[in-house]
Amino acid sequence: MGSSKLIAAVLLPAAALVIALLHAPTTTAANSNLFRDYIGAIFNGVQFSDVPINQDVQFDFILSFVIDYTTTTDPPSPTNGQFSIFWQDSVLTPSAVAAIKQSNPNVRVAVSLGGATVNNSPVFFNVTSADSWVDNAVSSLTSIVQQYGLDGIDIDYEQFQADPATFAECIGRLVTTLKSNGVIKFASIAPFADADVQSHYQALWASYGISVIDYINFQFYAYDASTTADQYVNYFDEQMVNYPGGNILASFTTAPTTTSVPVDTALSACQTLQSQGKLYGIFIWAADYSKSQGFKYETQAQALLANATSQ
């Protein structure tokens, strides 16, 4: 997340769209007050307690990342579902998780799986077999989730060495098992508008849908920097077609970049989406970058979302 160059959004082929619609719930998009902030990937000492938390929103921190790779090899190599921690766990500790949740009843903490790179090498979704990957992932993630007192997981694989059907089976079975075991309460996915990425996540959505995947953290910010607010809204509408019935979040990045959608453009689009009754939530990549900016955009986004509870 945060480093991929995106291409134009890819719509489902007609046959796949029919399948997806069969899995779509009867609910429609609606405003909500869900705010989510990725944290811990940049290793700059950012703490949960640094980030302003509006008590009128549902606030999710998403630890970034756990990855089923080992760095004992050069380059790092996949471990078939045996996840290890790659966030700044010397700062974002189990006691820090407990403290932020205790002082803020509206806070949940999740962890994101995958990401774009590890030690500057690409992270691929790679499996030896579906059964062994799921078994290893359930075991290793259960241990991490319980150790840190986490509430959910986020799926952010961005490169693949497995076909869409295998990805859908593995992730769908993983989330279903963790939920049925009472390990997690919610799960999200973090796709973006790249043909290969969309084919994998849309296969997952077609097979499991909102019955398993609670939120879609779509990486809208990685469209081109020339994107207008109206175009952003159009991109959002395209993803509503790609993930019918899904709770799709708007997004922006606070990373220092000249190639992503500007924050002000994204916030303007969010206001339009809210006026249309479609702003389910907003996520930011990432609190680590926001630290040097005084978290002003976290404050602005949460203030906008708080309107959903006051209207």
C-alpha cells in the first residue's frame, strides 16, 4: 500500500458481474462514521496516543504490516502463511493497544496482511497449497491477534504468484475461520485499480462478498495527481459496480508525493459523496506520515464523518 502505480479501473466482465450480483446484499450505500488510519510501517516512532481521536466516529487503527515472509534469506522469501510482525512493535506494543482502547471506547485495532514490499523487495501472495496456507495463516494470525488484543484484519496483498481462484479460496477460508473461531470481529480488503489486483479481489468478492468482507479500503489516492473531485466521485461509483453491496471507504494519503490524488481534492470528493449518501467512511495512508503535519487531515476527515451521526 502506498507505493503502487495504478492504471485505469477495471470493471468486471459481464459474466463475472452477474455472479457478483447474485452475492450482493439488498442494502445500498449509506453514510457512516467509520474512520481508519494505517500505522506503524514507516518506523518513525508514531504512537497511537499521538493521533487525535474524535469520540463521534468509529475509529480503527490498522497496524502495518504482518507478512508471510522471512528476512533470513536475501532477498526475503515467502513462508506459506506463517506470518511475522513487520510494524514498529517496539512502540506499538500489546500494552499500547490495550491502553488506547481502554481510554477510547470507540477505538478498534486491526492488522494488515501483505503490503507492497519487505526490505525493498516485492511481497507476493504465494502459496504451496491452499490447505497448508490456510492452516498456517489461521495458526500464526490467531497467535498475533490474541497477543496484541486485536479486533480484525485487513488484506493488502498487491502482487500475486497465485491465480484469482486460489487467492479467493485462501483469503475467504482464512477470514471465515478466524470469525467462526471468535478470533476477529471484522475484515477488510484494500484493492486498487490495477487489472491483476482487481481480478484477484473481485474473485474474492464474487465468492464471499459482504457476508465475509466487512469493508473495502479502496486505494483511491493512487489515481493520478491530476484527478479532479468529480473524477474521484466517478471512480468511487465504478467501484460500487465492481464490489456490489460493499461498504466502500474513500481514501487519501498524507505521504509526501506529487503523483497521488491531492488531499484537498479527496476531501472535496468526500463531501460530495456524503451529500449523495454514499460516504461509508474514510481511511488514510498513513498516520506515520501525518505525524509531521500535526495530524491535521485526520482531524478534518473525522470532523466530516462526525456529521453522519449529527444529521
